[in-house]
Amino acid sequence: MGLLVTEPEVYRRLREHLDSLPGGFRAAENDADVRLLQNLFTPEEAELATKMTLEREDAETIASRLNLRASDVEQRLQVMAEKGLVLSVDSGGRMLYQAVPWVIGIYEFQVNRLSDDFLQSMDDYYDARVPAHRPVTIPQLRTVPVNQSIDSKLDVLPYEKVEELVEAHTRFAVANCVCRTEQKKRGRGCDAPLETCLLFGDFADFYVRTGRGRVIDKEEVKRILDEANKANLVLNPTNSKHISAICCCCGDCCGILRGLQHSPKPSEAVASSFIVDYDPGVCLGCGVCLDRCQMQAITRDDPVVSVNTDRCIGCGLCVSTCPTKALTLARKQGKTGELPDTFYDTWFRIAHEQSKPAS
């Protein structure tokens, strides 16, 4: 027995389902949301996706909700995982499947499938999307300082140091940055390194298994992070103690940083434990920090520079190349909140917050 689906109603149900996941998927005028989802999902895949949750389940469990044979559902789920529409996880030889948000998830998983039709459908959707709603207190990503910017005297928790985040893992992969890949496809963007999306654990396995990335070792992870520092890239790991990915973001292409650039106070809008501290008395006015900062927090103020801490996101890029240590990192005042243990815990917390009625 096959899935009985009707277009475009099945895509509207899928949109509502995605909107319940972290980050949401807002409705759009003129069915632009439907057309975007049609670009990715067949009607049968859309119906199947509406029956999936953030819980990892086997095909038999999911098939029971649809009154279908587990073997047929398993085959369809494998195709959907290859298309980047769901996450598949090998659990001791048994494959489990999980719904993923639009962002971070389905969009990022399209890194090797950015067709012109898909990009046009995305443009149409974002142009017609209804206003934002349901703010949450915990974002999916946070900013951590580059290694070279952390002073030994600074009180830093293990999950605030990128090298400690990496050391906690044994399985690594790297893929092209979806943001820079998209902008290059559009004939825009920058010259920053492309292969900088770092994946860990189950995410690494998924990217390699589905042909989105390649296996690397810990030493190559460290090399890529060093190159990211040299290329002025901000480190944004998943917002959890044990991470699933690290985005190495540029201000030209990254959707998150570009959004923060339009904020009057990026420091308050970003999840970060640190902020820059500036001593103009030892500043040489060399200006290296001007190009390093992705938030325009530093400006020329001859003969030295001026720092607007309201715009600082605590990435440490200005600190790691300051020759006189006029720029250092300090811990932000106030509580930053306890982080979820894993990225999946982050997803569940966000989904729970989104389910609360608006006040």
C-alpha cells in the first residue's frame, strides 16, 4: 500500500511540521514555501517527513505510523538521507532516522545540491516569508574564540575552548561551507577557504556516508582551524558542551554573521562568553585588527583605533594578531546560562521553548 497524498496540502502540512522544529519554517505569501519544499521533497517524501520527530527511530517504528511495510519505508528514508532531508545514524549496524530542522539541517545538507532552481526557490521564499515569531533563549550556534586569542590567565571552561571541544571527539569530517558555496554559485562571496565545515561524531559519519564530506583526522582539524584564524573566520560550534559541528564563518557569506552585522548590538544578540577589552595606551595603531573584525566593532581613531564593545561577539580574531596585546578577551558580565550536553539536547530544548504559547 502506497502513501496517499494530495498536493499542495501535503507540503503545507510539512511546512507546519518543520515550523515546530528548532528555528522554525515560517509560512510565506503566494505559496512560496510550498514551492521551495516541492523543489526538495516528492509528495511521498513530504508525507513521510511529517511522521518523523527529533527522536531517532528505526524504519519499522516510523512505518507503523503510516501502515506501510518497513522495507519500503527504509528504502525511502535512505534516499531522503542521501538528499539531505533527514538525518541517518548507524547505531551498531541498525540505521536510525531523525527529522532535522530547516536550519541547521536541511539547508546545510544541500551543500552538494545547490541547483539554480533551488536557489531561486529560496529567494522567492525569503522574499515572501511572514515576520519572525517565537524568540527562543538559546540559539543553535554560539561563538568561541580562536585558540590564539585565549590568555592563560583567562578563566575558561572546557566547552569554551575550541581545542577542548575537538579533543572530546574521535570521528571527524570536513565539507565545503554551504554559505560560501552558495555565494560562489551566485557569482558573489569572498576568497576565504571553502572546505572548512567541520563535523564530529554522528554528523561526521552522516556527511561521509552520504557523500557530503570526507574523513579527516584530528591533526587536519587543527590545521583547518589554524587556517580559519589566518583567513579571519569566526568559529561557531553547535551550542552544546559536546559539539556536532564547527562553522568557520566569514562576514561576507555567512547568514548568521550577515544578520548580526545589521544588529545595533551584536554583543547582545550572539551566544558568546567573552568580549574584547582594549587598552589604547599600548596600541600602536597598526590597523591589523580593522580587517580582522567581522562586526565593524573596531574603527580607525588616529593615531590608534576605537572599539565599540556593543558590536563585539567575542571571536578573538582581533586579539590573536594584536602585536602589543592592546586587545585582549575578558569574560562577559552576567550569567551565560548552562549549555545543553549535546546538540540534540539543544534541539529538544529549543523545540520545547517554541511549543510554549506566546505571552
